[in-house]
Amino acid sequence: MPLIKDGAFASDTFVTVADDAALPDGAAIVSLSRFQKERDTLLTRNAPLGVILKSSESPELLGEDVQRFSVIVLEFPVFRDGRAFSWARMLRERQKFTGEVRGTGHFLYDQINYMKRVGFDAWEVPEGFGIEQFQRALTEITNVYQPSADGKKTIRELRATKRT
């Protein structure tokens, strides 16, 4: 799948590795279960490490190791499953994760703006999805109802400011 980072298509330097596959020499993304089983070996590798979390796997399961990852991939199994929104915000606000938070799976065009607001900064998009669509998705909604990790004032806060 094509990867969008910093508003443009980017080369993915990470290889997602199946639980039973050999690790590459370079940057790798592993499942949470593999990380938990091979933690010490994975953390002593001299290469960037990422982890993919299923929607049912909270980032809190990473504990203190969260800061050791270069990328955390959050999966959207179906567009109706919004737990990855909560996980991204948790990573940014509670766990102070500063690495890449990447979205993958079945998210919709109109969810991209909110994904960015809660802390996503990379997206695996379907073939044929263009940068123009991505840029438009980020700018279509200018006022927001939900508070989020980006600190943007909500409509309620804007209304309260106008009254005083």
C-alpha cells in the first residue's frame, strides 16, 4: 500500500514481518504478540523497530517500552471500529509518544482529518488514492466539535469566547 507522510507519498523504510518470518537486517514492524515473546532480542537489534496494534490491543500494553519504537501502526479492521482514534490520542497525550503513528486498514476519506487531529502522522492508503484527495480531506472541515490532541478550539469554546 502507498504510504503518505508529511503530506506526500513516501518510501516505507519498514518491512512488516509475519510472526513466523525471519527478521530483516533493517527496520521492521512486528505484531504485539511477537514483540512480547521476543522483546529482549528485538530491543537489542541495531535497527529501527515498529509494532502493529490490532484495534483490540491498547498501547498501554507496551508499557515503558513505548518510547523504544520508531513507529506504531494502528489498525482499523473496519471503518466503524474507532478504537484506533482513542489509541492514537492516548499515545500522544498520556504516553507522550513522539514517533510515527501510522493508520492502516479500513478508514474512510472523511476520517483522515480527525485521524490527524488525534495524532496520526502517516497513512497507508489504497492504490489510486491521490495526494490531492488527502490534502482536501485535511481541509474540508474547519470547525470541530470534539476536543483532541491538536489543541484546536472546539465550536463550543469559540462560541463561549464570542459571548464574553
